[in-house]
Amino acid sequence: MRIQIFSLILALLAAACTGGGQPSQGEEGKFTAEQQAAQQQAFQKMMDVHDVAMEKIIEMNRVARSLKPYLDSLDDKRKLEEVNLAITRLETADEAMMEWMANSPKLGKLRDTLQHDQIIALLKNEEENINKIGEEMTNSLENGQAVLADITNND
């Protein structure tokens, strides 16, 4: 049941994320076709980085859930600290992605309030931000998988 609810939430978030590329009313006169195309391309590039990072969410949650039972069963303090840190890193990366998605720019709104150069600069900055979050997600996932493998191989 939890997986179904989580999947539904992910689907809704993905739909919300991709809806930001729609043109707003009245923008045709504000930007040239070339500017609009460049903005759309920059927006799509940012969202492509987001989409790659989002693919890791389910595995991150699976690894965190697999690690949590060891918090109550490990006697080795060093291993317990490793598990706790791995879970914290996974959860922190997940929260960073959720926060980014909640605050990610919507192209239509940007076009309503900013000039072309500002839009391009903001989208490039957000691409860098989501890229860093994706790297954090990858690193935390790899670390969590390594900690889990270490524990399960020593059982």
C-alpha cells in the first residue's frame, strides 16, 4: 500500500514538474521565436537532469528501508553509526530533491516576470543546482548500498 501511495505521489510530482514549460498568455510579443526556443531548450535541459536524478528515488527509499531494521539489531557501535549516517544521507538527498521540485522554476511564470537573459541565467543556475542534488543522491545511494552489502555479508 505504501509503495502504491509513494508511486502516486511521484507520478503527481513528475506531472507538476513537466507542466512548467507551457507558454503563458501574451508572451508571444515579449520574446522572439529564437528566444522562446532558447528558453524552452534551457528549461528542458534542466528538466532532463531532474528526470535522471528522479530515477534514483525509489532505490534510495528501498535501501533506507532495508537499513532501518539494523538500527535496532546491531551491537557494533561503528556499524550502527555507519547505518545511521547512510540513512541520514539518503533522507537528506531525498528531501533536497523534494524541496527543489517544490521550488523549481516554471517557464511560463518566468516569462511573465523576467527578461530573456535573466530566464536563461536562472535556468542554467537551476540546472547546476539539480545536478548537485543528483550527485548527492547518487553518492548517498552508493554509500547506502555499500553499507547494506557490508552488513548483509557479515550476517
